[in-house]
Amino acid sequence: MNIDEVTLTPPPLIKVTGLYKKFCKDRISNMYYGIKDLIIYFFGLKPDYSSLRKNEFWALNDINLKIYEDDIIILAGVNGSGKTSLTRMLTGIYENERGTIKYHKKIKKVISVFAIKSGFNPILTGRENIYLKAAYYGMLRKEVEANMNFIISFSDLGSFIDTPLGKYSSGMKTRLAMSLVLSIKSDILFIDEGFSFSDSKFKIKCYKFLKEEYTKNGRALVIVSHRLMELSHLANRLIVLEKGKIINTTRDVVQGIKDYTIN
């Protein structure tokens, strides 16, 4: 075979192999197992994560996944299917208990964004809230200052940026929150249900920006959402989870959504 005929696949930004995560169904058992595991760690040992104990369940069950440059992925599935657990594992919010997560050497920042409008202080101004929320996302002050003009312009808040957030409408808060999210320069950005707002004009503006930003600069975007058809024009890949397992992954996003909704 001629080498020119071979399509070379670039190395993935993230490679996930045999990933598991388990949780406990009730608080008492969770506390008991937590204390027991801490004692095991204290003696320099590692708890057995290969099997389930009483009242435990697999939130993630043998996940194998690769995320590539320029991927814009919709992560779909019913509530409780493991979507949020997976994003939190890949961003280090949850401890990796079993399996491997390998990051490409170029990866410097991976951020997960959820509950985008939470954490705002109604007494503080929009500008002050930007600094507050950005710190939560792990952004340095100099990063925020470099992005401030973009945030104000993209949110179309103008002079309202120095008005207390308590005076903002719900739509203004959404525009502020999303503009901050879009200013984040992350190699891989995870957005968990970030587009559940009603301002269709601003939403289209966000989609256009994301498509331009994440399909040309060697980065990747993963969106956890139930708004599948709405996002189908933006995404170039669909991954469907069910009961902690990947049941479908495809680059034919529209057909994949149809198959998922029919089933």
C-alpha cells in the first residue's frame, strides 16, 4: 500500500482505558467505606476497587475512550448514566481508582464547567463576580484581566458590568456566566448542561464562537447535554452512555442522535 494512501491518525489528547468508578447508594455505608479505605491508605496499602461492596454500584464501567484535537463531542445519556462522573474523572475532580487516563504532553489545562450561574454574589458587581468565578475555575488574575474586554463585549453588558449583580435579569447573568466560560483558554473544555437558557440569539452566538475556537486550534470541547438536535450542527462526534457504559460513539452525529432517541 502506498504511504500516501494511508490516513495517519494523530495521537489523542486524552486516552482512557478500562476506567471504572463506583459510588455508594446510601450515606451510612459511604461513610463506613470511606473511613475503612482511609485506614487502609494509612498503612500504605490500596483498597480493592475491582469489585463492588454492599450498597455500591458502578457509575462508570469499563470506559475506553479517545479524545482528539478539534473534537467537539456531545456526551449524551439519561440522568444517572455516568456523564458527569466521566467529565469529573477526566478533569481530576474525582480520584482515579481503576483504569488509566493518559494526557498528551501538550495538555496544560483541562477545565470542567458546570452550574454556570451558581457561585455569583448578588452584592458584588459583574466585574467583581468575574474575578470571583474565574478563581473557582483556576484562572489567574492576569488571565482574567487579559480577557476582561472580551467578556464585557461578548456579554453585551456595557456599563452594567460595574452594576451589582442583584440588579441583573436572569438573561444578563447567563450572558455574563457564558462569556466568562468562553474566555477560558483550555486545551480541553468540558461544559456540563451549560446551554439550558432561553436566549436563542445569544445561544447561536455562543455556538458560532465555540465552533470557530475548537475546530481550528488543536483543542477539544465536550458538552454534556440533553439538547441533542440543537447541538448537532455544532458537534462532530457523539458519545452515548448508559448505566456507566459507552453504548455508542459515532461521527455521524445526526444519525447517532436519531438512533439514540428511537431506542
